[in-house]
Amino acid sequence: LHLNYSIHLSPFDLSIRFLVGILTVMAPSVSKPQGETAVGVVEQGRKNALTQASVIHAFQSVMQHVLLIQSEPMLIKELCNGDTAESAKLLANSAGLVGILGLFANQAGGKLSDIYGRKPFLLMGPIMNIISGLIVYSNHKNRFLVLACRVARMVMTTFSNTVIVGSALGDLLVGDEHKAASVKISAAIGAAVVCTPFIEAEVLKRTSHCRYTYLALAVVSSLQVLTTSINFPETLDYAKRATLANLNLLSAVNPLAFLNIYRKGSRALSGMVTVTSFQLMLDGRNLSDITEIWKRDHLKWTMEQSRNFIGFYGIAVFASSALFGERLLKSMTNRGFTTFTNTTSALAFLMRGTTKSWLFLLATIPLLPGVNGASTKALVSRCTELVREEGFGQGEFQAWSNNLRAVASTIQPILVGYYYAWCMKKGKNPRSVFWLLGFMGAVLPEILMRVFMKDSEIESAPKPSLTRA
């Protein structure tokens, strides 16, 4: 419970073992296409290659985010001369700016990916991480550059790993195939969360300053550029691509274009996108800053204890996704799965507002079914079906939905960061910050779904049975 256990494996050994575990557990199962046509076999091969490449890409992308999970708050607190409240406000402001700039990047990039294909845009995230890692390593005392690199890194990583991967999956996968791939990606995310804290802790332990973690970020990002270039298949065929002549420059950079979901999309599609946008307020990248502050300043954990917790948390996420995620999705209706994960997430955040380490650890258990956006899986898969039916481009729609989520994610860190800073300055108990998060990301979306959405809109239509003549 005090997180003082020792690890006898090196970070490299742990990373290799978990990566092998991912590729073993997450290996796509090849199902025979009905009729066993040559075209069906080729198409199934593309789907399998996409699933496996997406798993590896997600593992590497999350690894880059988690690699700075302690180092970045440490560096910003150092730039604030040790002022916790001031560093919380800086983290909140920069996270809010990420959401605002993401509106433009997601919209323009999603539209362009419908024209030029997905693969070039997958590389933007790791390339930006290489650049920002080297800049911060060389200029770690420059507050403006550190914060600017944080914003640019988070905008481009989110764009390439969320908008573009989501578009690629939507190009080839629907229904149960999409749900299964999403679960595998969730497990890969958990495995990355297991391995990376040990690498970060090793870098911090062996070097004199947290700026060296940014140098490690550049190295890891370089590896992703290489593997994505080689392994990730292009999913958008030339025949299905939009043309540059049809590109409306104004709409391509319009940050409010996501309102087309409500203007042009069906009631079912717009309702589900709204619900998932609120659920993703509890996504890991929106919680990492306040969680690290809470562990360090309220639970009084050391760097090693925080590292060990992140490792334990990642193991739990990996095991939960690999063993139960797909089974829950298949055994429950879309509404039932969403209600179940909303309920467990609300319970988890009710428990997390504590200064007792054992209770904070215990809160991990109810968080697992809906962790890191897993609560959205059922509704997102249904949205993918509706996008095809309603004639939207996958890249364009992914940009719209991510921009709507970005609006919610812009409000969340600013509200949480300033509320926490207010509690600290006024001498109020800040534990209610977690209750606020639970309400915004679990209770409110459940209310919206119950009040405004019908079962016929949420559930997939049964597939017609195929009979041979």
C-alpha cells in the first residue's frame, strides 16, 4: 500500500516484455471472409494490418505523453520558483490553449487527410515531439519556450494519434470490428503506461535535471517516425479521396465547423458525439496534471512511489482491456455498456478525493472499465456506422468530433486548475476537485443520454442474414 516495493527488472526488460505481451494478446484474429473470395482475403489482410499497426502506434504515442508525466510538472514548478498554485494555473492555461489551437489543427488536418491520405499526417505528432524535445532540452530555463513546446507537442500528438488514427479505423472497420480494434488499442495504452514511468524514473535518477527526459522524448519519437513509416498501411484509397479543387479554404480552417454535426448530422449522431465529448473530460491527458499535483503535494508520494503507482495503474488498465473490454462490449447493449462505465467512473472519482493513499489506490478498481475513454467505445463505434450512412468523410468527421471534444477539454483543465488554485489560496479542502470531475465526465453525460436519446438511435440495426440462392 505504501508503494515501496522494488523492481528487479530493468526498464528495458519491462518494456520488451510488455510489448511482446501486447503483440501476443492483441494479434488480430484472421476470420475467413464469407465466400472466401480473393478480394475478401486481401481486404481482411488490410484490416488485420491496420489493427496491429494502430496498436503499435498507440503504444508509442502514449509512451511519449507518459514519458513527461512527472518531468513536465517538475520543470514548470521550477520555473515558478516552487509555487504550486502558480504552476497549476500555468498548466491549466496551457492545456486550455491546446484545446483552442486544436480546433484549427484538427479541422484543417482532418480535411486535408481526406485529400492526401492518412499516413503523412500520422507522422506529424512524433516529428513535433522530436523538435519540441530538443528545444526544451536546450532551453529549459526559458518559460515561454517550455510552455510553447508543451502546447505544440500536445496539439500535434492529439491530432495524429486521435483524429488520424480514428479516421484510418473508420475507413476500413465498422461495428464489432471497430469495437475490437478499439479495445486492443486501449490495452496497448495500458501497457505503455506500465513501461514508460520506469524509463522516465531511470532518466531522472541517472541525470542531474528533468530536461534530459525531453532528450529521451526526441529519441522515442524518432523511433515512432521509423516504425509508422514502415508498418502503418494507407487506408484511404485514391478512388475515395476528396479532391483539392473541392476544398473550401474557409471551411478547412473554420474552428466552428464542428457545428455541422448538429446542422447536417442526424439527431442520433449529434447526440452521441455530445455524450462522448463530456465523457472524454476524464481522458488521461486531461487528468495527468492535477493527478500529479495531488500525488506530490497531498498524498506526499516520492518520485519512486508515483512511478510505481503509474506502473501498477498501467498493468491494471492493460489487464482490464485485454481480458474484459471486448467481452463487456459484446455482452452488453450500447446503452448498457455506457451506463455501466459511467457509473463506475463516477464512483471512482468520488473515492479519489482523498489524502489516504490506500483509498486513492482502491479507487483504481471502479475506474478501470471506463478508463482513458473506454466508456465511449460503444457509442463511438455506433457513430462510425452513422458517419458512413450519412455520407460524411471520415477525416472531416473525426476533426469535427475532436473539435467538439476539444471545446470540452479546454473548459475542463481551466475550470479544474483555477478551482484547485482557489481552494489552495482560500484554505478550502481541494478534494472536491475530483467530485467536480466525476460530475462533468460521468454523471452529466449519463443524464444527457437518458433524457435525450432513444434506444433505437443508440443501438446498431441488426444485420440481415445472408442466404445462398
